[in-house]
Amino acid sequence: MNIRVIQLLVDNTSGVLSRISGLFSRRGYNIESITAGVTADPRYTRITIVTSGDEDILNQIEKQVAKLIDVRDVKVLPPSESVYRELALIKVKATAKDRQGVISIADIFRANIIDVSKDSLIIELTGDQDKINAFLGLLEGYEILELARTGIAGLCRGSDNVTYLN
Amino acid sequence: MLGAEALVKALTEEGVEYVFGYPGVAICPFYNAILESPIKTVLVRTEQNAAHMASGLARVTGGVGVCAVTSGPGATNLITGIATAFADSIPLVCITGQVNSALLGSDVFQEADITGAAESFVKYSYLVKDAADIPRVMKEAFHIARTGRKGPVLVDIPIDVQNSEIKKYKYPEEVNMRTYKPTFVGNFAQIKKTVKALEKSKKPVICAGGGVLLSGAKGSLRAFAEKHGIPVVSTMMGIGSMPTMHPLYFGMVGNNGKPWANKAMNDSDLLIMVGARVADRAVNQPDIITENKVMIHIDVDPAEIGKNCGPTIPIVGDADNIFGQLLDFDFDIDTADWLDKLREVKKDLTVQRKTNPNFVDPEKFIGILSDKMEDNGIYVADVGQNQIWSCAYHVVKDGFFLTSGGMGTMGYSIPAALGAKLGLPDRQVIAVCGDGSFQMSFMELATAKQQNVNLKIVVFKNNYLGMVREYQHFTYKDNYSVVELNDYPNYELLAGAYSMDYLKVSRDSEIDGCIEKMLNDSNSCIVEVMIDPMDLVKG
């Protein structure tokens, strides 16, 4: 099983996300994560999908996605030539007694504390998936009350591989 | 101008001659507006058949078939027809009425989320929320349906959108879609590679799929095969891409095909697969056809290339263009020995079917029918044993062979034949079905009468769902489950009920006279052909 990050540039129309996720579900492809957001040109949406499968399946995924009428461009984001970022919001149970411990772990990861209550903290962390997983690992001694992860967004490094919109 | 009038106007701009459908409140503005246009309407008896009729018409005219039905059950009934067209890449524009847009999502009377429900069976779909979008949407819908890999496009239009006023109607001259640009012309480097590989080949074979017919590549395929002496086999959907009796044609491949066609494909050293999906029924083991050979896969849909087998040389583009490009190259290959060998194999592997003298032999019936049909006649096969026999024994000369290949939808033949006949009224059109498939769509006999169409329907009658019975014979050792039909309907009475003529064939000796009568009949007729219930396609 290989993991692949695919970036799509699609028409910003209603139903486009359902067409894409529908394609994945009916053909039995995996979605590890999917994120979508409008681009600098409001006519388009950029979607980052993390998918997995053997090489043949991954190639089929690219072709089948490219075939959708609303899809303008499909790009694979190889790890060595791309940057990925994910945002995680983590609500940790922490009373005055163990609050400082959590904060110091957050500091090491350059995470922000964005909410404090008398028995919990919300931490905001941005990074690639490994960094977030490592952070969650370090929090094992504490009780995570709630966790929200966005899934990754990604871009290719450099300007060689840019699809210019006119 | 009302939205509904714009919709009709768009159809006339696209040169649509027929709309097949069934009205209901949600599509009534459209059916009201169509009265003022030259477009002819066909009232079907169930919506699924509207799509099949549109499909039959599209396949013989090379145009786009159009159907229009109402919301809710009208739309959901259409789905099987849409899926059938999608599986065989037939270009359709399917218009569905929808409930008032203000009520969308509130589960009102006859509301169905048809764009959602049909999502996986359409090439694209629209839910039109602003009447001003109608000209653009219709222009795009026809463009998407008939270009690239063809297919059905669904346009769902709420009744209030059909009834709202458009200030300015202008039908776009060009399609301007940022995201949809199919490839038509083959990559020159890949074409050159193909020519190089062909020059080295001693045992080349072309396998023609439905894509050859869809791209109108019949002529260029034949010219290319003849120029270099390359034998051609076909998939079920590719039947008719070469005349059956052409010396270079070696029949249909697949588990229901000719053994020598499969052997030709497997033994070749170079295989040009064109406009074919390489699906399980045509190619049982895709790895065999790529073993020890150069495999060239030509398809207008890049996703088909490498889906079921890995080609050596992929070429994305329109088959007719690509054969045209290939014809520009002059080179010599000597295939005489290879052709001799294939002809020998064909002789060796030809087996006599076991027949029962108390019944009609389908092979003989179809053979004589093909002989007597006009050269450009249209033969529409249904699904089941009748389909496999039709594929095996019908001789295509210069006409069409239509069937539901990808989806295998029973009941396809009668409505598709009706659509084909309306599309090309001067052609002889014969629907061949079984007693199972006949009963799935014989309500359209009334439609045929209403349209004053001379339709010939051959029913192979064996009181069984023969194809499934055959499967249960081999797989479950004759443990038959839910495959037995009773003796109903009485075909003679049924023909009478629709004012059609009735003919019956019980013995091989009666075939000749009966077919003569059928073909010369100025009225529509049903021919009941009594076949052995225990007959097998693998017999």
C-alpha cells in the first residue's frame, strides 16, 4: 500500500465535492483525508486528497479523477518536492496541577494555546502529519477530550510546476 | 421567452428531430412549449424505454438521443436506461422535470434527487436553478454527450425555472468549458512507435470495440486492415465494425465468442486494442493478452488505458483520427502465413452445434434471416441466449448490429429497434429477443403502432430464462431456481391485441417461408420461434 497526495484544481461549482468523493466511494478507492478551499481565482477550488493503494490503483485514481468534467488539473505532490500542512485542534483535560506540563510540550512543538478553562486547554498545532502524530504521542499521559484535524493541504515547491489560470 | 421555450429552442438549434418521453406536471411547461416547434414527440409506455429508444436512434444516426420525463418516479424509472447508455458510451441528453426549486429538499410530492441518484451513471449532470443558464447548459450538455468518450448527460430543471421569463435568449455558438477538453488526435510520437512495432510484427491482430463505431472509424479501420493485411476481431460492442464475411474478419472474442478469435488475439505478437474496455466478458485473463506481445491500446478515454491491462504503447484519441494518422505511413508487412494459419485454426475449431429436430435451430434461423435481410438492415439483439446466438450467427453486411453490451439490460431490443426505425425510417429493422426479454418491454408495441412504425419482432420462445437456466445447468447441475416461464402470453392473441400480424415457426423447414412473409409484411409482426428449452449457447 502506497500513500499518495493528489492535488486537484476544480471548478468552484455546487456538487463538485460530492462528485469527487462519490467517485472514490463507488470505485472503492481510499480517502485518508480530503481538504478543499477556494483559490486566489474564485472560479476554482483547490482540493488536496491523501489516498492509498497499490501502484495500479493510484494510477487509475489519477485518471478517473482527471476524467470528471469539473476537474481542470490533477497533480501528484511527491513528498520530496512538496510541502504539506495540517491543522489540529486538541482539547486536553488539564487542571491547574498539570496545566504547565501540557503547555511545555506545546511550546516545544511551537503550538499555541488558544483556549483555557478551569479543567481543559485547547491547543492549536500546525505541521505535517508526522509532527501532529508525534505531538499526540507525547500527550499520551494526558486525557484528550476532543480532537479535530483538518487533513493536509499541500503545494509543490518552486514555480516550475504551477498551473496558471487565465 | 420562458425557460421551457428556451429549452425547446435549444433542442431545435441542435437539430433534434425526436424527443422520447412521458409527461407529468413537473415537465408540462416543456411539453407545452414543444407543441410550437417542429420537434416530434414519442409517448413511451414506461420511461426506461424512452432512454432505450433515444439510444437506438443515436446509434444509427450518429446524433444525440433526447428524452424528457417528469420528476420523481418518471426520473427514477429512467435510470436503468441511462445506465445502459452509459455502459455502452451512447450519447444522450436526458431532461427531467423537477419540483419547484423553493421546495427542493423538502420531500414534496414526486420529488426525487435525480442528479444525486444518477450520479454514477451519467457523464455529467446539471440541476438548473436559473432559467438564464438554459442556453449555456444545453449547449454544454450536447457537447459533453457527443465528444470524447460519449455518454448520457442529465439536465434536471425545476418547474418554476421552466416557467420563468428569460430576458435575452442567445444560443452560444461555441462551448467554453475551462475544465473539459478531450483529446482527439493521437500523439505523433506514439503513432510513430506503433508503425515501428508494426513493421517488426509477423502476427498482428486488431481488436475492435464499440469505440470504433462510436467514432465513425468503420471506413478507416477497414482501409488500414486491408492496406496491411491485418486480421480483425471484435468485442460484442464492436460487431459491425467490419463486415462479418470480410476475409480479414475473424469474429467476436470473449467467453461467448469464437474460439479462433480468442486464439488469434492470444497468439498474436502485436495487438491493437481499439475503443474497447478489455472487460471481463471479452478478455477473461487480461494478463495473457499482454504477455509476449506488443500491446497498443487506442482509446479516447485515457482512464480506459491501463485499467484492465497494461499496454506497451498507449494512444489517447479518437479512433477515426488515429487510423487516419496511421494510414499516412507506408510500410510493408507480410501477414500471409499468419492469415493462413488463422484460417486453418478457424476450420479446426469450428464445431457443429447439436440440434433437436423437434425445434427450430437458432443458428439456422439467424443465418437465413441475415441472408434475407437487406444489406444495410438494422439487427437489434436483446439480452440472454438470443444475444449470444445473434452475435455468433448474424452476418452484418453494411448495416448495424445493436445490443446492450456493457450493462446487459433485458428489454433493450424492442424500444431500441423502434428508436432506430424512427431515426432511419427507410431501413429494415428487426428486433430479436427471448420470451423473457420480450416481456420486459412489450408495452412499447402500442408506441410502435402509435408511431406507425413497421417493426419486426422475433421472439425465441423456450419458456425459460435461457441464459440463467444454462448457467444453473452448468453451475448447479440442473438445479433450476426461478427461471421457468409459463406459456403466457399467447403471442398470437397478443399480436392481435396490438393489431400486429403473427407468424410461428416450429420446425427448421418453416424458417424460409416465415422470414419471407415477415420481411414482406406491410404491417408490424411478431414471429414466435419455438426453440429447444434445453438448447445451450455453449452447446
